[in-house]
Amino acid sequence: MTPRLIEVRANILKENDVLARALRERFERAGVCVVSFVSSPGSGKTTFLENLMARMAAKHRIAALVGDLATENDAARLRRACPRVRQITTGTACHLDAKMVAAALEGWALEDLDYLFIENVGNLVCPSSYDLGEQMRVVLLSSTEGEDKPLKYPTIFNTADVAMITKMDLAAAAEFDLAAARRNILTVRPGMRIVEVSAKTGAGMAETEAMIEGLRAVV
Amino acid sequence: MHELSIALSMMEQMEQQAAKHGGAVRSVQVRIGDMSGVDCEALRFAWQIAREGTPFARTELEIEKVPLLVRCPQCGETHEAEMFAIACPRCVTPEQEILTGRELELRSMEMET
């Protein structure tokens, strides 16, 4: 007997995509602007977000979700800037998905928020496949990492909307080649907006804030 | 690294399909784009582990790799690009429109009869 072939032709992550689409619609209806942040571990996501949220908390209603395999440490840090922070502990999963985001939002009135920040698990590979319903995805690259990270992890740079080069205050000490890093980002993702920041000195933070505030005009 | 999650997502959809159509699944065909973020070798490995103790314990995974194909919005040239250098080889326009390469598709299932 000949085997039967069933045509499926569906995205393997269909369930996530459906959930992410529903989240995006919810965010739009509530008028909340959602930005996610991805990077390798130790690139300064949490310090950057602490700084950004402290700057924005006075003017806007903000909240954050932060993903890690274990511990509540990052949420505790971000709570110093803003009380509405929830930790998502993924256990063994190396990325956030739309289901985890939806579950973490439980009980929050999204209408009461202007901005929601999502800090993904530190990982430059896996988060690229999972849509979280965010309006903007930001990939962070620190000056203490290699300039060729974008070439090594092209998918995450290609799926992000903005690249941020962090720890610019350490660039000289790390002999960071800024021109090469910018060139590499643009090779992988031509036309990508690149912002250089230092959460420590505050350099580039005003530009970042303005960029994110600009997003809301579109919501 | 997230290939195990991908394998589990595949199985969820396969369970639904198998329940609808009935019968054991001999093999499953997937299409994985070069720019999908999924590593085919890791997925093969993850599949071996994920299928154990499930109705798909003997289901073979067949992967069709889909190249990163881009089109130049300036000159219309279509070419297969390297992920780390996608600019147009003809007119060097950097920004390219991605035609294929992001696929993460459960294409079909071959059923035992």
C-alpha cells in the first residue's frame, strides 16, 4: 500500500504567532507601547533598563517584565526604578515566548500603562524565533563583546528593529572598534538604526528615551 | 538550543493532525530557513530525544533547508545571500527584500496505511 501524505503547511510556531498577534492587538487597544530587549548575557540589559526606567518613570506610566532562567534578582533591581515589575522565570527555557508574556500580564490593567518593557533571557540565538507581540525589538551589543557579534548572530540582528551599543564608557579600555561594529551591524541589517549608550554616564540615554517616546505617537 | 522547544511545538501540531486523519506517522517533513534561527543538526538531535515515549517514537524527521533568497529593490537582481552579507552583488544596494529563508514550516506528514 502506498503511504498517505498529509499536507500541513503551517508554521511550526503557529501557536506562538497566534498568541503574539492577540497580544499585539491587546496592546494596541490599550494604547500601551511595548518594547523588548534581547542580548547576550552580561551585555548590560538590566543596568540599561534600570536607567531608562528611572528616567521615564516620572513622566510616564511604565511597567516591565524580565525573563531569566532562575532568580528574581533582575526584577528586584528594576523595582528600584518602578514598582510594576514582574519576573518571568523560565526554568530551563532559553527564551521568552508569547504564552509566558501573556501569563505574566495577568491582573495588570494595560490601559493604565504607557510603556511596557520586556527584557528577554540573555541569549542571542533562541529569542529570535519567538514573536512576543512587541512593537519594537531592540538588540543590545556591549562594547566589551567582540565587534563581530552581529556577523556571528545575524538572525537576531536581522529580526530586531534597533541596535544599541552599550557600555560605551568602557569602549576605550576594551579597545572596542566602534566603526567595525557599526559596519558589521549594517552588513547584517542594512539601514538599521544604531544608538550608542552608556547607562553609567548617561550618554545616549536621552536619544533612546526620545526614540521610545516617538513610538507612542504611532500607537 | 531552543530546538527542543521547536520539536515539542511540532509534536503538538502533529498530534492534532494525526487525531484528525488517524494512523501512525511514518515521517514528517519540515522546511527550515537559513535565517530561521534554528539549527538543523540541533533539531535532528532534539527530535531523537523529544519523540521518545510519544506516538512519534518511530517517526523520521526529514528536513528541507531553505536558502536565504533576497531581491534587490533597486535593480531587481535576485540572489542567494550569505546571512552575514546580504547586499546586492550587482549594484551593491545594501537593503534587500527577503524572499525566503525565514521558514519554520511543518510541511507534511507521511502516514502509515
